[in-house]
Amino acid sequence: MKVLGIDTSCDDTSIAVLDGNRIMVNLVSSHLAPGEFGGVVPEYASRTHTLLLYPMLTSALRTADLDVSDIDLIAVTRGPGLLGSLLCGLSFAKGLSLSSGKPLRTVNHMEGHIYAVRLSYPHIEPPFLVLLVSGGHTELHLVEEEFFYREMGATLDDACGEALDKVGKLMGLGYPAGPAVEKLAVKSRNPVKLPRPKPKDMDFSYSGLKTAARNYLADHPGTVNEDMASGLQEAAFDHLVDRVCMAVEKTGVEKVGLGGGVAVNKRLRTKLIETGHRQGFNLFAPPPELCTDNAVMIAAAGSARFKEFGQSPPDEPAFDRASLGGSTQ
Ligand code: KG4
Ligand code: ZN
């Protein structure tokens, strides 16, 4: 089955075609607003999605040597994300479905990240844990069985990537700062010591770490960027690893998937792999291009949902906040 995937949840326009487990084409266009804004500008993102969707669809089909008539299913993100951005992709997908007669399946973006793990490791079967770490989300889910998710923890304030971006901004790094923080950190000789967050249960919190980093930089104006980058990464990632260990211990589940933009970071992967060796869990981390936002994962999740629940109604709305929960539709 050839599935066209479309994701416009934030500021990346993504279009992909998946044939079974084979990725035929995976296009992502990152279109950050001009530098002076220093972050995502929702209106700019929406307008750019509108401009890019049609040419990217044409390009994707040409690359895969396909016509719209060869597509069996259109899968599109319906949330969570920026409402304006979501509506661009969802409206485009609905129009394409109506004009081509191809079925439409809407998908929760976070479930898409979980299906990136399933696509990368086809033998992985529930139950397994998934840690999703991006600029907008820091969540730990237990996949109890297919389509049934239990949230073990989520951030109480900032997301992990958001904290890296905000401290990186104070350090004079561009947006998003995560990749620059990773590059600097490997050159550190004397990492800054920062406190490890310890919120209740299995939740996450990054605002305290962000403030601690800001205060440290104010009190130590000569701080070398490399040392702050490394100290920041260590504290931010120790917090993630700590929550994963708690979840493994509590559930007895020893398979841990990973997703989101921060999951690209090699230091985070190494920490999770090494801790897994000590604590008895295995890490299932997709390749970087399937960790960051992409439409392959939306095609994979859409395909699974379509097989189980059929197509989505044509009046399906977009949701800026959409919980994963146990879902039967
Ligand atoms: O999943 P994503 O591409 O977009 C959304 O947030 O939806 O994640 C972007 C986040 C940003 O905060 C960025 O700084 C972070 O992922 N990021 C990284 C790295 N690459 C991207 N953080 C640490 N190390 C990286 N190599
Ligand atoms: Zn995402």
C-alpha cells in the first residue's frame, strides 16, 4: 500500500511516500522565519506551508515516479501543533482526497513519532516505552498495546529542546540552538555544574535549569561557551535518563524508543545506551531523519490506523492540543 504522508504541525513542511515499510521519498523543508525573530513565527509558518505544499507534492511524486492515482491513502497530521499550520496541511489533504477520490486518514503527530520507532524497528512489539523530546514536547509514554498509550510523565513547564534553545540564545547561538550546543559541548574541558531537576513522579521540568544557567552566566561573565554547553546538556539529559529509569523500574518494560528533534543528539543517545546496559533496558532510536519532524512517520501511523479503523470523516477538525490517550478512532 502506497501512503502519502503530510505533516505541517509546526514550521517544517513535510511530504513523504511510504510503500509498506519502504520509504520512497521523504521531503522536509525547514522554513524558519528570518533570523531577527529568533524563533517560530506562526503566521509566517502558515503562509510558507501554503506556498510549499503543492510544489513539494509534485516534487515528491516525481521523485517516487508516481502519479496521484497510484496513491492508496492520504495520511495527514491533525494535531497537536500550531493551529494555523495544521489547518494548511489538513485542508490541503482534504482537497486532494476529494479531488482524487483517495481515502483520508488523520493522525496524531505524537503517535507519528511513536510509529517512527515502529518503522525503524519492525520487530518491536508493545509493551514498550517511548521518550519524545523536541522543542515543543518532553513526554514519556507507555505503549501498552497498539493504539493504547499511557502517559508516564510530561513537562510541567518548558520542553527540553526549548530550554536548550533559550540558554543557547543567552550564549549568542542562533535558533534553534540545540545542534550548536551539541557541537560546542564536545570541546568542553571543564563543564559548568548545574542542578538536576527533580519534579514529582515521572514528570519533567526545565524552567529551573534554564534559570540556573541564566544566573550562572550573569555571575560568571567569562564563562566559556563550550563549558556551559556541556554542563547544560549533562543536566538536561541526566533528567531525561532519570525519568526513563524510573519508568523502566515501575513498569518492568525494558524496551525504550526515542523520538523528537533532541533525540538526534549523540550525547543523549550514548547516555541512554550506557544507562540501559547498566539498568537492563534497550534503546530503540530511529535514524536522525526519522526523529525530527517528518511525514514518513505520519504515513506509517496513518497506514496502521486506516487498516484498523478505516478512513477519517471529511469534516475532521484540527487540534492544537491533542492527547494521545487510548484511542479507537
Ligand atoms: O522535533 P523538532 O525538529 O521540532 C519540534 O520541536 O517540533 O525539534 C526541534 C528541537 C529544537 O529545540 C532543537 O534545538 C532541538 O530539537 N535539536 C537538538 C539537536 N537538533 C535539534 N537538540 C540537541 N542536539 C541536537 N543535535
Ligand atoms: Zn514532532
